[in-house]
Amino acid sequence: MNLSEIVRKIEATQIKQEIPNISVGDYVKVGVLIQEGNKERVQPYEGTVIARHNAGSNTTITVRRIFQGIGVERIFLIHSPRVASIQIISRSKVRRAKLYYLRGRIGKGTRLKQRFNKIKN
């Protein structure tokens, strides 16, 4: 066995199976494990997926939300043990792979066209 096969086997054990099919334009709720002192709790983070990077166990999504009038983006490793859950709230019809143009828009300009099909979780 060479090194790449060993790495692939180790990554296969780290990949979560219950992750929904997330695509760019989805409005998602990500449950993040937060540690406060000796307690752990799940903190929800809601926003629009503006980017997705596929890299096996290192797959990431970039989630953007507006908090107190300021745009906040956060990158999540979706197979990380710190990500407790990912729930798709709604889907949008988009024609781009990355929605970085939303950074320059405010208010109603950030709205995306809704896609009305069944969400499979």
C-alpha cells in the first residue's frame, strides 16, 4: 500500500454519511458545538451558502448572514466533529458556482429566487 491509499482509507472513516445534499444558494441552519468552560452546547448559525469547496473529507461551505447590519461569513468543514448538524431551510435558483456578488449588495438586493421542490434531508 502506498501513502495515498492509506490517506484515502483514513479519510473514509472521517466522512459523515448523514450530511444533506447542500448546494450554493441554499439557506441553511448549521449547528455548531461551542465549548463554554466545561460545558458544550449547540449554537445555530443560519445563512445563505455562497460557496462550496469539494475536497473529500476537507469539503467546506461558506455561509453568509447579516448580523446587525454587517455581513458575516463563516467557513465550515462539513465533516468536522464541531459541526453537529446541517439543516436545509430553503433552496434558491442560482446560475453561479460562487455567489460572491452578494457581498456588494444590501437590503432587498440580496434576495435570491426561491426554488420550490421537495427538500430531502
